[in-house]
Amino acid sequence: MDKVEHFEIPVDDIDRAKNFYGASFGWKTADWPMADGSTYVGIYTGPTDDKNMIQEKGFINGGMFKRGGNFAPTAPVITPVVQDIDATIAKIEAAGGSIVQGKTEIPGMGYYAYVKDSEGNTIGIFQEIKKAE
């Protein structure tokens, strides 16, 4: 079973949104520069370690980005982590879903895609890159 491990929120004004979520829920943020020159903002909803990994059960972290940029979603999305993104995309299409933004690499981290479910909702999927042990 694939678990939901991430959420994303598209925003119109990143600074305003960071202030809103920090003031409303106490969430912390970190700016991560993207290869295209845009900024992806990591959202921490609970304690994390120096590698941004969750330290407690019961919460997930997320991210926000400028709406209308290089990311497809225009509304909040949930993101399950999958074992094989290509196989999952095939299963989504076979089950009546469609691809919004195909498999894209995040160097050193993994691959993501955005898909529509059978009801027209956009969700993300993510496959971690396996680290050599």
C-alpha cells in the first residue's frame, strides 16, 4: 500500500502564504532553489532532522510554489510515495486516470508526476531514488 507522505499548496504570493501558515499553524518553511530559477518552499509541520526527515509519527511535510509556474497544480494536492512511478502511471491510466505532468526527475531525490484521478482531481506521485548502501 502506498502512503501519503507529502502535500503541496500552490500560492499567489509566497511570502504572504509563508506568513499565513506560520502564524496560523506554527509551520516552518525553507526556500529551495529550483534548476529553472524558481523557488520551491519546503513546509515543516513537525520536527525534522538535518536532512529534513520526519522525527515523529503523525504528521507529513509539504511544499508550496508559485501558482502558474512550472508546476501543474492550481489547488492543493496530496502525494503518495510509490515504489515504481512508471508502473503506477500505467495503473492510473488503466484505472481511468490521466497524466497532467509526466515523470520528472528531482536530481538526487527521485521522480514525481502529477496525475488526475477518475474524478478529475489532481494528485502527485513520487518515487524516491534508492541510495546505494
